Amino acid sequence: MTPQRVTLITLGVADLDRSRAFYGALGWQAHPRSQDGVVFYQMQGAVLGLFGRDDLAADQGRPGAALGTGAVTLAQNFATEAEVDAAFVAALAAGASALKAPERVFWGGYSGYWADPDGHVWEVAMNPFWPLAEDGSLTPAFSCSCVASAGSMWQSRSRLAVRCPSLIAWIRKSPIWSMGRAGSTMDAFMAARQFRAWRESLA
């Protein structure tokens, strides 16, 4: 069995000095064990590495391969929309390319995207359903019992109706109900997330 964790993320870059300068402009400090050919950044429980793109291809056993970018997104979550905006502006000031300015998104959060000088994509986001620890680390958690229950609502609809009748009433009025009457667990869960976002907007 393979452990469910990631310890090192390596980005292949065309110009190591340029990339090091970019992440330095973001305020990231290279680890003392970084070397001429590779740069390491200590994160929370993991390390981000910058490595020459050609060297990375060779290290993977496929020298000369054209390594692409954009199919993987790295993300930083923040506690507020204002923090997301500030992080996005800081990235652009450091030399990032804007892909999508931060905005409120369909799943109830707030996010935007930028790309580093090599095209590696970063998301900056605020997810109201995933509270952050004091150190900024993330452990997906659902504090609302209605949302926690919604994933299995179609296996125990009567129990959920008793616990949260307002959720049932809202879902019945939502487009999801009319489009197949929430035929899948995921549809029901998405409806619950939208409900919570709506409820918090009234607070």
C-alpha cells in the first residue's frame, strides 16, 4: 500500500535563476540545502523544488521530452477574499501572468489563477467550506451538519429532513431538483454547498 501523501513537488523550469528570482519576489526563501542546479522551498509538511526542465526530463528517464505545463494546478487557500486579492496582486507584481482575476465561483468560494514565468499554474482561493488552521494548513472539514449529511441524503432522506428541513425545502426549489430530481449524490452535495453559501451570505 502506498502512503497517501506528497512530500516533494518539483517544477521543471527553463531558467532556474529567473524562477528563483520570481519566487523570491513572492517572499519565498530558498532552503539552505538548495544547490546550483536545484532550488528547494520548505512548505508545511512538503517541499517545493525548482529543477531545470531538461534535467528533469532526463531524471525521469526520458531525455529530450517536451515537458508541458498547465495540466496540474497548485493552490494556496486563504481565509478571506481580501487575502486572495492581495496574493493575486503580489504574484502579478512579482512577474506572474494573470489567467483569471479572483471572483466568486459556482461552488460557493472565491478564486483566481495566475501562471509563473514557466507557465506553472497557481490558484489562490478562499473556500468557506474548508476552514484553515492557524498555520494556514488545510484539512477538509464540514462544520455544518446539514452539509455533512447531504452526501448521503438520498440514502437517508427522512433523517436529513428531520435534521435540516430548510435544506430539503431549498433543494426542492433549486434547478438541481428539476434536472433529474438530484439523481446523484454529487448533485445533492453541490446543492447543499450552494445552500450553505446562500445562508452565510444572509448572516
